[in-house]
Amino acid sequence: MPTNLPVVVDYETLFRAGPGGIVIVDSSSTIVQVNDHILAWTGFVREDLIGTAFARLLPPADRILFSARVVPLLHLDGRVSDMSSALLGKDRVARAAHLSASRVTEQTDAQAPGAAAPAAATVFLFTPRRDRTAEEEHLIRAVRHAEKADALRREAENDLARSTQFDALTSLLSRAGLMPRLADMVRDAPPECVLVTFVLGLDHFRVVNESLGQAAGDQVLKAVAERLTALADEGFLCARVGDDEFVVVGPESARGLSFADTILELVSVPILVDDLDIVVTASVGASEGPITSADDVSPASLAETQVRQATTAMYKAKATGRNRWKRFTSVVDDSAINEIRLLGEIRTALADEQFRLEYQPQLHVETGRLHGYEALMRWDHPERGVIGPADFIDVAERSGLVNQLGAWACRVAIEKCVQLNSVPHARPVTVSVNVSARQLGDPRLADLVGAMLHENRLDPALLTLEITETGLITDSPAAHRNLDLLHGLGIRLSIDDFGTGHAGFAYLKDFPVDELKIDGSFVAGLGVSAEDTAIVASCIDVGHAMGMTVVAERIETRDQLKRLTDMGCDIIQGYLYSVPLRSDDLQSWQGSVL
């Protein structure tokens, strides 16, 4: 029978006995109330949950889903419906659940000015759940994948940071790892402390790599590194800062700079590689200085200065004989400054086309006819006038600029040779170009010269490359390969200044040499020195016996010409016939002798 009497509802009883698991949290996601169903389902008692974080009821994967989706939806819409989740019981077993939630704000009739904002709570309802939707599974997988990728990225960043701080081969510090640690050493050093820095470079280490292989070279580097590492136990930092360069730095000991002698002895102990005892030596540069506390000089600057000064001293030790050490001094080395200045001027001269070639004629001894020309480099310096190669080529060789100079000279000489041979029915005219030892070791040399010949359509037999004895006896595989490739192209190869180096006759049979050029110092002694005369005669006889053309240079007198003719020399050049000629003068001179 219907009644109009108001129904009295006990909401607390409804809450506690509700059919789903209910959890109420405050604005900080702290549980403030739970119903009986959630307790029965999870095995907790009410005191276990109230006052704890809501996240404790969620497995780790669902905490990700809660943070990534539920919380943003609650802030945007105030409610979440039909979310697949899991409920973590006291036994730490996840119960499949279905989650809905709603934000509830306390309602008041009026709010006094300045009063606190109404309290907010969130009601979560858990019911037995269906399986997660594909979208939810995809979101969880995506979040997990992102976390894994982030972990891998952090690991890669850490590996990269370590790789820049340490040398991969020797495990010593790299330059990037050394400098900040050295700056810290400077910063933390006690007053009046003196810092000593040693930079050592292994002598002729390239020969080890080229003769025994890189694997043997790596073993040598590791052995040296292990020996230097022992010094780190005495408070020193050790680092590998270049292919064959190391740094040892620390506070000054009782031995001071003489500690460099210990380093030299340490390095020179034989190293066993593949049953072979290898003895390497080192050149060491040393620098020392008090660690000042000047405000205008940072520890990093002091560290850089020490290493730079020791490196300068190391190169000085190499230049004065190797297997020794030198101390850096503040006295300015004028020769070093001049060399640096000269290098800058050479680069400018290349850019401004200040270099040119002059050509000295070469004649057949028997007929007196023109054989060809030797191309000689000249530098029209804007302040110092004409400069010959003797005043700049050594500096260019040490710096590597000789490769650019040599390529330029070869290109210009080939173009000139094409021009000289453009006269119809004229006898072929050759051009000789000097190639330095460093150029010969450039693996690109043969391809470069071959491309120039092809581009200018010049017969390779009309080009002669003059190589010094130093270039001939080098152990560089690239140099030997270049000799074979150049000769294979049809280019003639000549040994320049023969007799002044270390090649000797025994070397000639091992290389594809077409021409032997006797050094002018021996030619000058013809008829004056019995020894020089004998050397010239021997060079001509051996050259002919090996099928080579023999050239004598610096012929200045008729007597020298007669003696060379009697000895059977093939080609001559020198002031007796002509000084080196400018390019514009060649046609007229050539016309006068043909």
C-alpha cells in the first residue's frame, strides 16, 4: 500500500554494505574511508588502509595507467567510467577489477569572504572487471616501451660520457677526461704546491705500426699505459692524449723534473710482442710551476698552460735527437716563431698564387739536343723577393703543406709539358717534377697524378717524377704502392741527388726506377777530387748496368762536360747551358737549340 511518509535512508549503512568496493580519498590521494566490500575483497582491515596512499591498492602497471589517464580525466571531467584496472590485495595478488571514479566537492549555502575553498574528495568504485580494452593495453605497452627507451637512452648517455672521458684502448684518461681532473687538482692543491707535467711522445712509433701491424702497435701502447698507470699510485694522473702521446702530471716530488729520467727508463724496457722484444723510446717534455691563487687565472687555464708548455718541450726533445727530455723555458724560441710565421705565409702564398715554376733545360750529352726540363719551384714573396725551395720546403714538409704545393707544381708542370709538345712534328720534350718523401707516402698520390695526366691528355712517358733517396728507403707501404702504381701508369721515376742519402746501389734493384740523377756536389768534384770522380764513374756504370738513364746536374764547366761525356753520362743540366728559365722564355730558348 503506497504511503506518503518520507523514507529515512541510512547512507552510512548503504556506503558500508554497498555491492562494490568503495574507496574515498582526499585531494592528496590519501585514503580517508573504505567500505566493507573492499576490505572483504582485499583482505585488509580498515586501519591498514586509512591514512595511506591510494596507489598502494594498484599494481605498478596500473599506477602508470592511473597517473597517465585517470588523474588527467578526473581533473578535466570530474569523473571516470568503465576503466579496466587491478586491485592489489593484502596478499599482494592482483584482483581483476573495473574502476569508476568521481570527484566530489563539499557544497555550502554561502561562503564568507576569505574563507577556505570547499574540501574536495574523490570516490573510487571497484567492481569485478572485464579484460582491458585494446586501447588500454596499448597505452600500458607504450608507457612501458617509453620507460625502457628512456632507460636505454640514459645508459647510452652514460656510456658516451665514459667513452669521452677514457681512452678505449688503454683505459687511461683521455684529454677530455684529464683536463677537468687536472683543474680539480690545481684547485684543491695546498698553498705553495708545485705542479709538474710531463708529456711524452713515442719515437718512430709509426714504424712499429707499419712493419708489425696495428695489432702489435696496440700491444705496445697498452704496455706503455700499464707502466705509466703505476705512477698514478703516487698521486699522478695519467692520460693518453694522442695516437702515441701520453701525459703524466702531479705534485712535484723530491726528484722534481728529473722524474722524466724515470719515465724514459720505464718506457724503454723491452716489450714482448708475438715472441719479439720491441724496444721503444720516448721524447719527454717537462713543465713545472707553482699553483697560484690569482683571481684572474682559473684552475682550468693553469692546467691547459701546463700541458701546452710540456707539449712544446716534448717536440723540442724530438727535434734535438729523441730519447731524451727537455724542460720548457719561458725564453722565446725564435726559430719556432719564425716557422709558425712562415707556415702562415705559405698558406697565403698558395691562396694568392705567389708560387711559380722555372724550368732548367736537360740536354742529351752525345747530340746536344734538348731532352726536357726540370721544373723548379720559386716563391715571389711580396717583401723578401724571389725565394728558392731550400728556404721553405722543409717547413712545408713538416707541416704537411708540401702535399698541396706538390699537387700544384705537378698540375702546372703537366700543363706546361702539353704546351711544349703541341708543336707539330717536333721531338718529344719531357718535364721532371720533384716529389717529397711525405708526398710519396700520401695514398692518393698515384690517383691524383693519373687524373691530371688523363685530364690534360699527356703521354705519361713525358712526365718524370724525381724522388729523393729518403723517399725511396721509407718503410711506408703507401710509398711502395705509389711507386708501383706510378710506374704502372707509364710515368718515369728518377732518384734525385743520388749518393747523398742512404739508399745505395742495393736498393735500386728493389724499385721500379728508370733514371739515376747524380748529385751536383759529386759533379763539382770531377777532376778535383779522386773520390768524387770515382763516385760519379761508379754511378754511371751501375746505372747503365741496371738499364737506367743517368743524369748529371750542376754542370758548370767544359771540363766537367768532357769528363761526363767520356764516362758515358746520358743527360746533363746546369749553368753551362742555361739557368732555370721562366715559363714565358721557354719557347724562344727551345727554338734556339732545336
